[in-house]
Amino acid sequence: MTDTTATTDVAVHPPVPVLSVAPVVLPSPGRAVDLQVRVTAPLAGDDLPIVLLSHGLGFSHHLSSLNGYAPLAHDWAARGFAVLQPTHLDSRTLRRDPDTPAVPHWRTRAEDMTYLLDHLDLIEAAVPALAGRLDRSRVAVAGHSMGGHTASLLLGARLTDPADGSTVDLADPRITAGVLLAAPGRGGDALTAFTTEHYSFFLTTDFSTMTTPALVIAGDKDASTHLTVSGPDWHTDPYHLAPAPKTLLTLTDAEHGLGGISGYDVAETTDENPARATAVARLSAAWLRSALYAGDPAWDTARDALTAGPDAVGAVTSK
């Protein structure tokens, strides 16, 4: 069987030049280091919708920073989005000893995204080619793996702070859509002993308050056995346990890297498949377009092209 996903996509969506500027440094009083962000956007066009992209906690040194996820950021920018990628405080690039386990900054990760939205003027001033081109009324968030957890909090999911027992609500009303890529699922008995010990904030994740529209993307071979005892279905929890409207894309034969979205030719991608990564980028961009622009047919078109027939990349369900 010949996989024509990538070549077909080029035919219907010719390559578009994009600009990528990094690091844009935002003064951040009270933070351990100033917040650094990569800005990726099309060279031309105005009223660009904004996507905040949160990195995961991979083994590679630079993927867990503003330097990761180029396959997504560049594709989304070519499709008309302005993508903002911060380096979170748990990035391997900020650790004195990058071989020590990460301590996820679950709260500051979400606060980084809110800080970006609060300081769009500074970002535009630092990137003159972007000045006046952002549509601040259309903002989405996306994240992979731990970044998916960050995105879920901004979309309305809650948890109990392990330090003081308080309920944490970090939702940002300026964010009106989100994409969760291989995101963590529910807590409780779904977690391994390792997760309970090292990532105790996962124990109380509550998706029942995640009311913002979201696309959940999961691989049907993404067992994540170091984190969960529930198997690949764990990554579909943000769809099943959150209220509508939600859409679930389950990718066939995909593992945690979803074909290679975290970077080009990275060793930690166990299911490297350029066509799959391209499909994830195209489908997520189309879903965001339709979510941010009422009546836009982009999602219906991409879904019908890529999730139907013998070459389907996966299956879609919605509620």
C-alpha cells in the first residue's frame, strides 16, 4: 500500500514561507529566569489566530524547550497561525544536571501561558514583522504529553494542590479552543507507583470542569507503562471524562510520539512515521481553524480526507 498523505497534502496546500524568531526574552520578575519564547508565523497575512504550544518532558535535551516541536509549529504557521512556544521551568535546558529527573512545574507552566497573553505587546515589539498582525480575540492552546496536562488546566481542568490541599483553577477565558496531544489521563488507581510518588499532582486531575472545546489526540499503541496501568485508553480520558464539546482522534499504530511531532528525526520517537506526523499537524490545524472560525469547513474536509477509507490514519468520535 502506498501512503500518499504527505504528497496529497502538498498538492492541496503548497508550502508557505514562515518566520521563526527565538529567543524572545520577556522580563519576568519573581520567576527563576526570564521567560523565553519562540515565535513562528507566516511571512504574510494579518489577523493571525494565536496558538500557545506547550512542550513535554522528553529525553532529548532541546525538545523540552522552545526549540522542540518544529513539525507542528512550522506546519501550523504555514496554515495561518501565530505559534508561541515558551521554555517552561522544567525544561532540560534549564537544569544544572540534565540527567536528574524533572520536577514538573505544573502550576508555573500554565502561568507561563497566561503571562504570554498578558504581554503580547512585548512580543510584537520584539518581532517587528509580527506587529499589528495578531488576532487577540482568537487564542488556542496545545500541548504534547506533559504539555497536554498544561493545556488541560488552561482549558478548565482542575486538581488539588498536593502542598496545601487547595483546589487549583488556572483556566484562562481568553483561550477558546485547545488540542491535547498524548495528554495524561485520570489519576487515582490509573497511575503507577512511580507516578504517584514523583507526580502526585496527577492523582486528583478533574476533567469534569474542562468545558472549553478541545481536540484530544491519542495513539492506540501509547501504553505509557511508566505512568499508567490503564494502557493506551488513559490518553483518551480527557475526552471521555470532560463535558462536550469534545472531539477524539485515535491514531492507528501510533505511540507516544504520534509519528514524530516533537522534532525532526529525534531518537526518542519510537513510532517514526512522517506521514502520520503530517496528518496530525494537518488535522489539528483544521480542527483549530473550524473551532476558532464558526462555519469554517476545514475540519470536515481534513477529517473526511484522512480518517476515512483504507488509508485512514485513525478514527474520529465527537460529542
